[in-house]
Amino acid sequence: MIVFKNKNGFTLLEVLISMTIMGILMTSIFILQGGTFKSIVSWSRRLDRFAAGILFMTQTRMEKEAEPTIDQVKKLETPAANMHYQMIEVPKESSLKDIKNLYLERVTLKWQDGKKKGEETIVMFHHRPEVKKK
């Protein structure tokens, strides 16, 4: 049996072993944390684009309410994206074709983050009641 003279502290070997174990554990935690932050930033940009697309859709509809169909393009700076807005009559092959004055609104968002390209489409239906002439 080994008898140690120092009963109050740790030996250098014990400290080195514990530091090695802590280093291995902390490395894996930092790798996971980095991946999590990258994912959070990516989803944050995606949410920003979605909110900008909804805002673009609403503003365009309000500005061009009198036009029967609308086709407009806008470039978003932060986060970078190209937005394409369309308001068209519901297609003839749609099950909603029998509803009068129903329009299909669509905003297509296209972007590129580094080498990754992305595209999403926001779709809404808009009913425009006929304006009765007096």
C-alpha cells in the first residue's frame, strides 16, 4: 500500500488526469454549442424572410387594390433575398374555382447563404368582393 505524505491536496498526476477528462468533455460541449448557434442563426434568418414576405404581400395588396392581377418583384437586403409577389385568379383546375372573386396570392422568396440556395413560397387566398356601382 502506498502512503502519501500530502493529505491536504492533489498530486500533479491527479490534476493532469482531471484536466484531460475535463478537456475532452468540454470539447464535445463546445462543438454541440457551435452547431446549435449556427442552427439558431439560420432559423432566425428564415423567420425574418418569412415576416418580410408577409409584410411585402400585405403592402402590395393594399397599394394595388384596384388592379385585377398583380405581379411585382422586390429585393430584400437583410437577410438577402429576392421576393416575387403574384396575385392571380384561382386556377381553373382548383377545387376553389367556383368561388367568385377569389384570388391566389403568392410570395416566392429566393436566397443564397454561402453555397446553400433556398426557396420558399407563402400562399394565401384573398376574396375581393365586387364593388357595386351607384
